[in-house]
Amino acid sequence: MTTSCDVAIVGAGLGGCFLALLLGRSGRSVVVVEQGTAIPAAGADFVKRPGMAVLARHGLGSLVERHSLKRDIVRYYHDGEPIQECRYPDGFLIRPYRELVEVIYSSCAMEGVEFWFDSRIESLERDGDRVARLVLADGRELRPGVVIAADGTRSMMRQELGITKETTSYPHMLRVATVPLTASVARLNRLYFNSEGWFSYLYPVNEEQARVFVGLPIEDDDEVFGHGLLVDALKEFVTENDDAYDVLGPAHWQKIPVAAMRVPVYHKGNAALLGSAAFACHPMTGMGMSYTMHDAEILAGIICAAEGDPALLEKGLETGYEPRRHAHGELIDYGDALSGTFHDKAAYLEVFREDLHVFGDTEPIGDGYVRVLR
């Protein structure tokens, strides 16, 4: 069976679903191909200023905020002592990744967007530089006008397009657990570092649960988690969260691979990369999801403006979308700088950038949003 569509999007994560919604609203026929059986569950929980602005521009702000937590301060500690507070003038939203994407996915249904779950792209066929046909593993075929690869850091589509990636690994292992919410975590988001290069972030995700991230040198991971040493180690530098110690010990800690990734180009012919198929930065920047939504907004505008004209599409991608690599590169470089200073309080405060951490790729509206405590 062959299906023709204006746009085929590979990947039903945040970027893919949001782009599908914007294109569906504009009257384009859109098919989203997702290899999983449902919306992906893995992703960040934070929407900061740039992402909140994008949601508001498209009438989704109140819908997303309705069941989100909104915070406006994060306090930072080094070796157990507070060193700075970061204030977000518009606040930022905390909502589990899957819940956020499902809100957008539900809106897609009202715009006629097709979702093909449990479906995998087997191959693509080209007509010169253009992708002419996508062949699925079950034999179905798609003939799209535009193809968007939104299928993650290990993107099969990126590989099929022949776009190489440059990956930078970090010297720490990241672990995450979801635990019962305690009073101290409900009160304030706290981010900790120590002189041994560890970090930990504790924050609520709803009225009953909290998320806890722990980053530690790779060489220490097996010993700490294999011998039940985590809580004692955290007690050395995670302060003002004493009521959380009891819930951290029995928690199930998942490993999360952390690396930066960048590519030399974001499009080829009628195909473009989106989200973590295009770039990945250190999660401590907290901006990945917001940037992805902004990227999807830009892509939607380019695709709609081209009105099916291949030459206009390619020109739009070259002049309107490729420049996003600069903003992404700056964020990646910033994450790299942060990750190298967790052990050193003075160095961390030196590289911390209020403009990127609070405002991202939007213009700051003032100053004084970071207060150094020591």
C-alpha cells in the first residue's frame, strides 16, 4: 500500500509531535512514523522560557500549564554549602516528558495527523538529492513531499541521509530515580555539586513524586551502586534534603547515557533533522526541549512558506534553519563548560551563563536573576 503525504515525520517524540501539530493546523497532510508502540516515555521534564513562549504563541500555554508544576528558583550548592540562587522571572514548567508529549499528540488528532505506531523505516529511495519514497518494514510505502528525521540521537534516518555526527562523551555516569515526594524537595529545587566531581538534582514532578538525578565519575559508578554506598556518599554534600535519604536508598536507579552530539548540516534536499537527531547537549543546561520546540516552529514556517516548491523549500532550509546550528553549538559548548567544573566552585560560577541558563536563545529582559550566596 502506498500513501502520499505532504510531510512524513519519523519519530513521535516532542519535536515530531509538535511539528506535526503545527503542520496539521496549516492544512498539510502529515504522517508520523514511530517505531515504538506508543509515545516515547524518555525525555527531560523541563520547559523553560523559550519553550513556554512557543507554546503560548500556538495556544498551548494554558493547556500544558494546567497539570504542570511551575517553579521560579533553583538553589545551587557546593560541598553542602549554598553558592547561588537562580531566579526565573517567568518561572519554568516541570511536567513528565511523556505527559507533555501526549498533550500535543492529543491535539494532533483534531488536525487529521496520522500516526503509524509500531512501524519502522526499512529503507529510503531517492530521486537525486530528494527522498522520493520511504519503505516500511511491513511493506507499506510513503511518498512524502518533505521528510523530517526526529528519531533521536541514534537516528536511523540521519544515517540513511549520509549525515555524520560528532559525539563528545562526558567523564561521568548519570543515574535517575523517581521517588516519593518529601517536604524538602516539594519546597525548593536544589542542585548540588562536590569537590569529587559529583552532582545531584532533586525536584518534584507532581504532588506525589520527585525525580532525583545523580552524576558521578564513571569509574565510581559500579562500586557505589553495586555496594549500596549511594546514600552515605550523598549525605556528604546533599544538605537541606535530609528527609529524602530514606527514599533514595531503595529507589530503582536507571543509567542514562550522556554525551554531546553535533552534525555538520541539518538538511539534505527535502529532508531535515529535528531535535536530538540534530543535536544533543548536556542535560544540566535544561534547554534541550525548549530549543526543539522553537526548531519545530521554524521548520513549520519554512515548509508552509515553500508551498510544495522544492527550490523554495531548500532555500528556506538553508537560510532559515541551518543557522540554528549556531545557537545549538553555543548551548552544547556551554554544557561542555559546565560539565568540566562540577568539582570546582569558583570555576563553575565563572562559566555559569545567566543568559543561556535562564533565557536560552531569547533576549534577556533584565539582569540580576542570579544571586551569588558565597
